[in-house]
Amino acid sequence: MREWEDRGERVHQRIWELLPWYVNGSLAEREREGIETHLAACHRCQEEERVCRRTATAVAGAGEVAPSPHPVQFQRMLAHVEESEREERRQAGGRLLAPFRSFVQAAPRPLRGALMAQAAVILLLIGVVGWQARHTGAASPAQPPAVYRTLSNPDPAPVPSVRLRIMFWPKATEREIRDLLHGVNGEITAGPSRSGAYTVEVPATGDPAGVVLARLRSEPQVVMLAEPTAGELGKPAHD
Amino acid sequence: MNPFPRFRNILVTMSSSDELTLLRKVAAKDRKAFEALYHLYYRRLFGYLLKITRRAELVEEVLNDVMLAIWKGAAGFDGRSRPSTWIFGIAYHKALKVLARRTEEQSDPDSPEPVDREEPESLATRRELAGVLGRALGSLSPEQRAVVELTYYYGLAYPEIAEIVGCPVNTVKTRMFHARRRLKELLPGLGVTGYAG
């Protein structure tokens, strides 16, 4: 009799444990059927199932609180990744040099200087050969053509841009300001003024000034104030 | 029938095979694919990390660590689980690591006082953290909280939760057991009567 009671209590306990996943509908069919059979006859577990459903409703009802990612945040994350890769390359470089270092240290002292000098000459020769290989023949297509100014060739036309007036928080770091401006293709062209304001120019051919200002203002821990300079909104700096 | 069909959609907005293709491209160091993955997962990871850590100021840091881990480890993803399971598993462990580090720093009498810097928090975030339910969930351990959220908010099965948090299924059930007991103490609105397991 006691063995039956113990077995019954174990079954009950097993059902009780699975109720949250019965409630969220993720149980395998066999488990689900076992629970439904038990629930049909067990008032304690029926009550517990109701508690689980109320909990689920409360937790699920909290809603999504996540914002959409900002381009500046992606740039920051990418910078984090690139910094990590640079660090790995530095460490790998150290590991590559380790056998050479051991070899030099194992050599007799009078010979060490000669070995280091030989390595330096070899590296220099590799550098010279590589430089010559890159600079023979036509210019690399990746490089922009050189611009020559002559009497008959006027200065290239300035890129149309919009001027904004921005004040940064004193605690904003140089990195944060740089990432933020990079994200909107902005460039500081004047400032700081006596009040601490900078003039930032952004390309007129890019996002509308209103969108750029919204992006800047979405970083309130970096930007104290962002507004078009007087008379600038809708008018490029260079007509 | 799944009474919570919408919750599965929070975790899965692209088919697993499409996500796997994206991950394979990330493994080949395709930056466009990495950016696509970032945008695909940002909101889900943000919400998930906020729920586990309960600290809005840590979320961005942990999220960047997660993306770095994905960038480095995508080549090692063997495809035995769903990509979302793998990614959420990384996020879970990164979150616990940062929480443990912050707890150590704050218990060190020589550590400098944290800079009192206003972090922007949306109204929804503040509501999430400060409400009755938010406080009750905040009183759970991060491990228990993760099981509760993955079950009730994300609608996952317990074997998948075990895979995400990296523990046996019985440990998942045990954490849920303790969490349920604690929530009943703190949330009388759940209407607890009689047997509490």
C-alpha cells in the first residue's frame, strides 16, 4: 500500500515539474497526453496548472522592451571586433618571433649581433622588393588619380554640405564623438566656440538634415545639443 | 496545439536553414552577413540580456561580447542545434560572466566607486524592471530567471533550455521548481491556494 502511495506521489511530482512546459505547449505528445490524463483526476495539479498559466500570462505580457539598433552602435560593435582581431594578430606576431628569439639567445654572445643585423637586412630587402613590385606598371586602380591644378583647371568644386551646431557633453570621450560623427559622415569644421559649440558639416547629398539631427539626438550621453546653424536647414553650405 | 504561438516568433523570425546559411557566411568572415546577423538578432538579444541581467547599463557591453564570440566561433558551429539555440547559449554565458565580474568588483573594498553617469533608459525598460513582476523576477537568481523567461516568454521546451544554459534537463526543472516557489511568495496575484509542490 505504501509502495503504491509512494509511486503515486512520484508520478504526481513528475507531472507537477512538467506543468510549465505543458502550459507553453512545448511538450512532446506522449508527455502531454500523460499530463492530461493525470490532470483529469487531480485537483491539486489542476490548481497548479492555473497558477502556471497566470504566471505565463504575466511574464509574457511584459512585452518587448528592446530598441532597434542604431548604425553608430553597429560601428561600435565592429570597432570592438576589429580591436580584438588586432590584439590577436599582435599576439600571434609575438608567438611567430618566439622561435627566432630563442635561436638568437641560444647563439654565442659575439654572434648575436651579427644574427640580428642579418635578419634586419633580410627584412629590409623583402620590404624593398615588395615596394618595387607594388609600384611598377600602371597605378593601382584602388588609388584615386592625382589631381593637378593648373592655370586653366580651377579648384575642384566643393562638396555641398549642411552645417550643424553641436555641443558635446564634457564626459563624452573622443572615441564616442568620433564614432558618432563617423556614423553620420560628419566633419568638425569650426569650433569650439566660447560656449563650447562646434560646427559640423554633413554631406547635403546624404540623409536629410532632420534625420541626421535625430540620430545625433538619440545619443543623449554624448550630444548635449544638436541643431542646424541659423538659416541652414534645407540650404546646403555650398550652393 | 501551442497556446503561445507568438512567443516562438520572438526567437525565430527567419528559418533555421536561412540562419545557418548566414552563419556559414559569417564563418567565412563575410562582413555583410555579419551585419545582417547583427540586425536580425539585436532586439532579441537585447531583450533577452535585459531579462537575465536586469541591468540596462550592461546590456550593450554584453551584446558586443556576444557578437564578437559569434564572429570568432561561427566556424566551429556544427549545426547540431538551431543557430538561435547556439547564439542564445553564448548570450546566457556572457551575461552570467559579466554579472559575476561586476559582483566581484563591487565587493572589492579597493575598487573605485562607479561613475554616476546617467544612462538613457526607455520608459518600457524602466517599467519592465520596476514593476511588481519585474521586482519578483529580479529577486530570482540569474539562472532561475533565465529558465522562467525562456519558458514563459520565449516558449521553449525544457531540452532546448538545457542546451542553451548548458546543464542537464533535471537541473532546468530544479531551477524552475525553486523559481515557481519564490514567485508564489512574491506574487499573491497568482492566486496560490493549497499545495505548492
